[in-house]
Amino acid sequence: MDGKEVDRAAPSVLAAVATSGLVAALALSPARPGLGWLVTALAVAAAVIVAARRAETSARKRNPVWAVFAVALIAVGAFRDSRWLFTLCVLTALVAASLAVAGTSLRGAVEAPINALTRLYWIKRGVQAIRPRGNTRTLLAVAVSAVLLVVFGGLLVSADPAFEALVKRLVPTVDGSSFTSVTMFVLAALFTTGLCWALTQPQAEFSLKAQRISLRRIEWVLPIGVLVLLFAAFVSVQLPALFSVVGDLSYAEYARRGFWQLLVVTALTLGVIGLASRLAPRETSADRAWLRALLGALSVLSLVIVAGAAARMWVYQQEYGFTVLRVLVLTCELWLGLVYLLVIVAGVRLRGSWLPGVVVATAMATLLGLAVLNPERLIADGNLDRYERIGRIDYHYLLGLSADAAPALARLPEPQRTCVLSWPTRELAANPDSLLEFNLARARARGWLALTPLPCKDASFRN
């Protein structure tokens, strides 16, 4: 079967899809991070591996490193309570899982989700292949029975209160929890379908090849050279301000205003470098020397701008306080700095086939590192340090943080401490976790927060 697409899903694939959906329906609580997400991720991974080994098809070469990233990102939900952080981890884990089965490429990053919606016929044919003979008439009989049951049952229920009470006890009601379970079953089953397809089917071959554009040296040296001169002029003029640590408010305004422009510049420059490295000729030693010199200079200058943007954001946070968005963009800038270092390394030897995969891996590692640092506690600690330094703090923003920030919020003086902690204390007490909803941050917060806090007497904290 090598090189040929199998027209229907094997029984092992059908079992993997059903198993993954069932585990997700039973274990997932989408409203909050918890242990159930990790259980579901492990179940999906195990089901897909078993399905791939039993299916008699040619599997593609797969990289287990991406699978490790996917499971590690989902595992964040068992340790951190921050919803925004876990949402980023889940979305990134879906990309990592797709890369694990479909290969390290732009197409591989989205192939599994796309397959989840476009390969349903594959599952349908697999189900049809194992159905017994005469199944159509059996299904028709089941449908007729259901219609009779609904029509006559509804009439009899409305005719007698005692029979109505009996039916209500026997027939489960469809509430929000049931709808959530069905939704989780469908989503997990669909994604497992996409993974199994990518893992068990041979890689599609593309006959259409783009013709390489041949540029003369002047055609790429001139625009890149102009950009290098522009960046050099900017860095030489702004270098003192980029790294000055000034505490007055006017500089903080300046830092905020300049940061976003610098962020866009550094991101766009990556695209320019990638395009130039692909289109520029490198047949002669002079071509390669020009390529190394100009792209190297552009990368180094961009790295300086990245460092300056990060320094501006740090000063701005010191002046105005730490928030989720500010921590995220600062993390993004630090990651962009790492990417530029990788670009410089690749440019030394003019070999960058390894670069896209490593860049994606560093992005996932950066997100995991952010989860390890506990960003919401970091935000709370930063705002409290600022409060001790200048006496200003946004209590209402602190009220919106998750249980991850609870240990830092204990540093607040009274009565602010009681007022800020009263809401998460009531929330944790009113919504206990089941075994599959276990979350280490919430468990630790429950361990030392008072279950019956004193009432907040500060009117500014009341809604």
C-alpha cells in the first residue's frame, strides 16, 4: 500500500476516534484548567499510536519531540489556573500535535485540524465497511420505533402525573453539562481523526514547483543596503534613549509610544531577511560575501532594536504597572531576540534548512518557560513592588487575576489584603474541584486561604 491513499479508516482508527472522544467527554472541564486535560491528551496520544501501528498503511516519518511539546503544554493546566495562559498552551499544543504526525512544515502545522473537517468521509467509509448485512432495514426499524416512542410517550406523559414523574426519573435531561460533554466528544473525535489520517496516510506529492527567481546582485543589494543604512542611523541616534533607565513619567510615555513601532519593525524585518536569503544568488564567493555582510548587519541592528524595545517595555511596566498584555509583548520581544540570534547563526554558513523547525520549537519552549515562571504571580509581585516603591496600585486589576497570583497577593497590607482575597476565597470555596479537575494552583490557594473571610469594609472594592 506504499504511496497509495487508503479509502477508508481501519477498525483500529475507528476505535481510536471513539476512545478519544469518550475520554474527552468524561474528563474535560472546558471552563477551567485541570488534570482532565492531561488525561485526555495522553489518551489521544495513546489511541493514535495504537491506531498507526495496527493500520496496514505506510506511516510518514514522525518526530516525537513535537509530541512531547504537545503533552507538556497541555500539562500546564494541571499546575496553572490562568485561563489566558492555558488557552495559549492548548492552541500551541494543537500545532505541536499536528507537527508530530504531519512533519515539520507550515502545512504540517495545520494539516491535522484541516483533516479533522475534510476527512469525515474516511471515517464514514470505515464504519460502512464493518456494518452487518441488512443494517439499513434495522436502522429504519429503530427510526420508526423512536418516532412511535416520542409521539405516544408524549401523549401518555401528559395524561398522567404519576407516569410523568416516572419518565422524568428514568429519562436523563439534556442540560448544559450534557451539551458540553457531547461537544467535547465531537471535538476530540474530530481532531483524532485528523491526527490518524496524517499519521497513517502517505505524504502527498506536489508536482507544481515554483520557478526560482534569479536576481542580479544590484537588485537585492540596493534595497537591503538602504535598509541597513536606515537601521544604522536609527540605532546611532536612539541608542542613548533605547537603554536609558529614567524614572520620570515623560520617559515612560515615550517608551510606550515607541515600543509598538519597534515591535512591528522587528517582525517585518524577519520577513525581509527570509525573502532576501531565498531570492539572492549565491553562486560566486562575492555573492555569498555580500549576502553574509548585508543580512548579518541587518540582523545585528535588528537585534539591537529588539533589545531597545524590550528595555522600553520594562521601563514602562516599572512606571505604570505590570499587566498580562505587557508581560506577553515583553516575552514576545525576548523571543524575537532569540530568533535573530538563530538567524545570525544560520547566516554564517548560509544554511538554514533547520531554522523553521528550531524557531517553532523555541516559541513552544518560551511559552512553557512562561508557564513555569507563573506569569500572574509575577504580575502581582511586580505591582506590589511598585506599590512599595511609589505607593500606587490598581486593586481592581488584581481582583481579575487567577489563583496563580494568590501567594503574591498575601503580601498586601490590611484591609486591602482581605478585600482583594475575599473574592477568590469565595470562588474557590463555592466551586470545589473534582478529581479530574484537580489543579495545583487552586489546591495550594485553598490550603492557606481562609474559607470564611472577614467581610470587606472598603466601599471602593464593592461592585
